Amino acid sequence: MGSSDSKLNFRKAVIQLTTKTQPVEATEDAFWDQFWADTTITVQDVFALVPAAEIRAVREESPSNLATLCYKAVEKLVQGAESGCPTDREKQVVLNCTRILTRILPYIFEDQDWRGFFWSTVPGAGHAGTDELDDDDGARPLAESLLLAIADLLFCPDFTVHSHRRGPDSVENMHSLDSCEYIWEAGVGFAQSPPLNYIHDLNRAELLRLLLTCFSEAMYLPPSPDNSVLNPWVTFFCSTENRHALPLFTSLLNVVCAYDPVGYGIPYNHLLFADYREQLVEQAVQILIVTLEHDGGVPRPATSSSSIEELENAGPENLFVNYLSRIHREEDFDFVLKGLARLLTNPLTQTYLPHSTKKIQFHQELLVLFWKLCDFNKKFLFFVLKSSDVLDVLVPILYYLNDARADQSRVGLMHIGVFILLLLSGERNFGVRLNKPYSLHVPMDIPVFTGTHADLLIVVFHKIITTGHQRLQPLFDCLLTIIVNVSPYLKSLSMVAANKLLHLLEAFSTTWFLFSAVQNHHLVFFLLEAFNNIIQYQFDGNCNLVYAIIRKRNVFHQLANLPSDPATIQKALQRKKKSPDVISRTSSQETVSMEGSHPAVPAEPGTLKASLVAMPGIDKLTEKSQVSEDGTMVSLPKLDCPRTVQSDQSAAAGTSDTESNSGRDNEDVFYTEAEMQRRRLSSASSTSLWAPTPEWILSWKCKLPLQTIMRLLQVLVPQVEKICIDKGLTDESEILKFLQHGTLVGLLPVPHPILIRKYQANAGTAMWFRTYMWGVVYLRNVDPPIWYDTDVRLFEIQRM
């Protein structure tokens, strides 16, 4: 009965607040206490009993009451942080205030006039909960008081951490408490693993949810190319003003990387016991990805307090980025990598009992965290590539890419997976690691093959290109760039993978595809470059690819003799109108898929998705590096005008002209996908202004890097034909044996230098990551639905 009474009382207080036309004084404690003095209101109750329409009504009609409610709730949190919440009642008040603020903050952020409210000072409030030293600079803004109180409360003994004192006077002084001794989990920089306490986990999760809501002001600002505009909430929280920055960063990272959803391996254990740790891990990984944002190079005045002086002198002002970039011990890297790989692999685990193991849902956040680790900490990236542990991350990424390829609501997941592989492919070690045989049996809807991880990558990429949905076309450049980057190191492709690559070349080199868009020929250049790399640098082990090239030699001859007369152009374009399909599905002999796999399926109708800003073209995403003879990479200077013809040297080196502008404008412009769709429709008329001309075709046809392949065909085709006639061969294996022992030493053109296109960060990708990350956070927080139905501006929420 008590529970329904308390809900009724809480609802009455909300109604009083919305109907009062006169301001209620902050001193009227009896009125304000109704909102948090109650003991049995869950966060779900708060969301149900405080409707959006009523929050907006108070905001518009009695703004001073909303302001006082926020101020009083923050004041209660500050008092709780001061006292250390020794009584159950104080703990309950803190939790209720946390829930109320989580409910209200999005409605403060959606109104431009209110956004500055938390950054204003409250008259006479003083520096709540700080040392006397600070009194001279007046009152703190409400946002700062709130953030510092949350940080203190996250290390509050017997509330969010275990108390170390036992005895009659066991209240610990919150001011002198050293939170580095209270880190939540063993791992990076901390050896002791505190006993699990589900109440502490629940309380931490509530406070982290409020913290995430504070940081979510970013959702209410439209996408902007100016990457130096920082989130003030994140900037303050991750500054030296927060004395708990280091232990909190460590706690969040360790809680995520130490989490094992399978537990003791008892089947169905997740159905028997509630896993309070999972909710905490989800909140922790979301806090990490939104706080780890680039400083954007804005110089800010140094803060007066420098408690961690030696750390401050090195690296970024954002302490979370600073600490992340400076992790360097091998055992820490090992802990982080193994933890992330374990969690990423979790949804792939096959068991004989259906639904018997717990499957986590936060793999998108984990991929963003892995990306940020590699981006901010180059030592971590090299550690990942140093051993074949990188394959423990590669396989789940390929699984997610393959699984999401038909689902338009997961296009963001496709992008982040491809970006990670693009980043890794810029390093030689990644290509070398791919030669490890692939023996796992992850249930993937792809043809069965025997081979290496390189074969797996090519087979999955082929599947994405030929059976993915239309909106994945902008990723084709990236997928083929990854293949080109790793190609010089691939020792032995399987017959399945070799045939897939040739099928792609066949599909991309049809005249109707080449002539239907200004940048389509780039895809042919990429594939030819990959073939050249393998022939020049890995000929010996690649008899399967050489055989496939010989079998499909007509494709290369057709490319060399590509017609460019107006009549052929017209004919090709007529054909395009008849078959608007992206890629011909024909001649891709699909074999039996792996056992236990399910075909990729489109999104269910009604699925919500967040829009994304458009991606920069591949020429903006990457910069060229040349591998010198000693194996080091030298960056090549960018051409000033991307439309100019490349220098003779690069043409001689057999490189592609894919660096020419990919049919996009040169500036970094930000459009949501809906806007892009509108622009595409409106530019349908203007694209008809672009039409392929004989001159345009000749401008790139003369640069097709066909010399190496033509020489190979010239030498090997007569030999293969001769042994077939002489020995009456019809068996592939005999021909392969002949090719295996053949050599082209001295017969091929001089090997070209290896060119690697390394990922490079830019404003376009930074903005893409911000919209993607917040879109994931929005859609994943549904219980309670923190931001649902508020006026977010960073992206659009669309229903499939």
C-alpha cells in the first residue's frame, strides 16, 4: 500500500507545481521536500508521473518554479556529497533527486533560452562543498556544482563503494577521502577487485545515467563543421577541477573490460539471476565514449588547482583523453584488448542449448571505444597488431558487418566496422596477421571455404557489396581500399576468395556501371591495384588468383579495349535504365552457407533509427603513404587540385586516379541523411547535366594499370593452353600445380612501390562520429526513455 501512496503523493506534488501560477520560494522546504522525501519511487515511476507536456508547461508558464526545482535538487545532491549520505534516508533523497534531474534536463536543453541556465550562478549559493580558498571568486555555476557532486557521490562509502573503515565512528570524511583507493574494479592501474555489491552497482548506474544526461546537451545542437566547439559539461567534468577524474576514468574502463557476461558458464544463468553489473557496464561504456572527445585544439587558460601537476603538463586538457593516451604497460593493454575481444565475441557464441548464454547488446558502443583507444593511443594500436590477437577483434567485426548488411537501421554499425578495418589496414602488421588460417566456426551467412582470415575478409566484403542494401554504396571505396592496403602481404588466397575478387571486377567493369556515375571507375582502379600488388609481391603462393585471372582474361581485354564512342555510351546508359541494380548478381556462384547461420534480414517495420551526417569521400578519409625498401612509410604530398591529372611518376607506378575528387564538393558540408536524400532528388535533374563523354573516358582509361596483368597473361596463357593440349588436361588441380611451380621473374614490369592509404582524421569524420555515437546512446536508453520525444537537433529519429 505504501508504494501506491507515495506515488500518489509524488503525483500530487507534480500537479501542484504545474498549477501554481505564483513562484514558490526556495525556502519553502515543506513543498520542495515532497519531490524527494519519499522512499519508494523508481526512475520508471518518475518518468511516468512527470509527463513531458507538464515539464514544458512549467518551463513556459512558471519558469521560476522550474529553476527552483533544479536548484533545490542540485542542492540536495551537494549536501549528500558533503555528508557522505550516512543514513538511508539521505541516500534515498540523493537517488530521488538524481531521477528527477535525469527527467527534467533534456527539456532544459531543448529550449535555447534555457540552455545557459545551469551555467549561471545562483545568488547567495556560494561555492557549495568546496574549500574556503575558493570563496573569493563567488558562487559556482549550477552545472559545476552538480558535476562535482555527482563525482563525489560516485566514490561515497557504503553508497557507491565499499567502506574501508569499520568501527563505531565509521563515517568517512568525504573531503579527505582518497578515491584512488576506491576504484571500482581491478585492471588498469589497480590490483584489488572489491567484492560485488549489487546495491552499489545500481546506485552507480543511476548517477552515471544522470551524468550522461548532463553530457547530452550535444544532442540539442545541430551538426556543425566547427570541431572546436566543445561540450562545456564534458570539458568541466574532465578537467583538473574534478579531483576524481583519474579514479573514475580507471573505474569505468576496468568495469567494462573486466565484465564477463557468461559468468560461471552455467546454462541459462542469466534467466535465474538478475545481472546488475550489465546495466552498470552499459552506462560506463556510454560515459567513456562521450567523454573521450578531441580537444579541438582550443587553448584554454590553465585552472588554478593543479592537483595532478605532472600529468597536466603532458597532453590534452581533457583528462580522460590524457589518461587514455598515456596507458603504456603491456599487461594493461592485454587486459583491455582481451576484455573488449571477449565482449565483442559474446553475441557470436554458439551453444547447443538455444538462448542458454547471455547475449550483450552494447557492441556498437564497444566498437566506438575500441576506435577511440586506437585513435588516441598509438602504442595500443601497435600492441593490437603485434600478435594475432587482432583477429579476435576482426572476426566479430566481420560478423556484425555481414549480419547488418541488409538492415538499413544499422547503416551506422556498418560504417564504424569499416572505419576500424580501414584504420587497421594502414599498418603492415594487419596484412601480415591476415595470413593466419581461419579455423573458427562462427555461424555466418557466407559460402563455406577453407583458407585464411584474408579469405574471410574478402568473402564478407563481396557479400556486402553484392547483397547489401543500396545505401551501402558510399562504403564500396572504403571496402576496396582495405583490400588494396592488405594485398601486398597476402601469401595465399583461396579459390573462393580469388573468384569473389574477379566477380567484383567483372561487375564493376561493365560499361553501364562505369558510365553511370562520375566516380564508378575508381572501383576498377582499386581492384587492379590489388591484383598488381599480389602478382608483384606475392606471386609464389597465389596460384588460385593467377588461375582465376587467366580464366577471366576476357574482362581485362575488354577493359583495355573499352569503347569510348558516343554510340556505345548511349547504349550502355539505355541498359542502365533497364536494370537499375547496383551490381550484377550473375556469375557469382553462391555455394552452401555455413551451418547454423541465418540470412541477413532487413529491419522490422517500425524500428527506430537515427540519421547520420554524410561521410567525406575516400580521398578525404585517407592520405597516401609509400612503403620504402626498409619497410618504413613515407607520406606522399597531397596534390593541390584533386581534379588535375596525376604526375607521370604515379601513372608509371601503376597507381589509380582514385584520389581525384569523388564526385563530391570539396568543402566539408554536413547534411543529415534525409537532407542528402532531398538533395539527391533535387539534383536528379542536375546529375543529368553530367554525362559521360569520350574525352572523360579517355582521361582515365589511359591510366588503367593493366601492364602487369597483360604481361602475365601474355606469358602464361600460351603455356597453360599448351600443357592442356599436350597432356589432354581438363583437371583444374593439374593446372594449379603447374602455376604453383611457374615463375615470372624477369618477365614482369619493374615492381611499383607499395602505396598504402592510411586513415586520417578530419572535421568530417569527427562530426560523423559525434552524430553516430549520440544516435546510439539515444536509441539504447529506452528504459527509461531519457530523450524520447524531445526536440533533438544533432540527428533525426526516423521510423523504418
